[in-house]
Amino acid sequence: MQNIALTPGTEAAARRVISYLPCDAAATIRALAAKYHVAYTETPADVLAHHITRLSGDEVQLDETELLLLALRRAGHIDGLDAVRLLAAYLHRPTR
């Protein structure tokens, strides 16, 4: 992984974003999905995206939590910025 030098202003902004991230993003995503009765439903665009990605030589497999996050965004219960923040927190989680 490449180290990126941050300017003082950028570093402070990164710290603010990190402090915003929930401790357990997966639990937060599941709770929001339960609160709004949201479940992921595959769309024709999802199928097309899967095939295009596969044909390009990449294999992207979203897990249940990532699909719930996508469903919350599509349903309009969270905005794009919150979706990105939750995804970053979820992907940044410690591996077990």
C-alpha cells in the first residue's frame, strides 16, 4: 500500500471523517434496513453490471451488508455521502 502525504488541512479533515464513522458499521446498516423495512432486490441494471464486470476480468461480489447499504441508498433513506461514509467504515473494519 502506498503512503500518501497529507497536508495539515487534509489530515484534519480525514480525522473528522474517521471520528464520524460508527464503531460497528455493519450493525448500523442492518439497524437502518430493519427500521425502514428495506431489503435488497436485484435489478436488471445489477445483472448487466455483474456481466460487464465479469467480462472485463473482474469479479466483484457484494456481501449482504453491502447489498443492504445499496438498498438503503436506492430507497432514499440515506444520502450518497452517508452511504460512502458507512461503506468506508464497513470496509475499514478489522478482519477476524
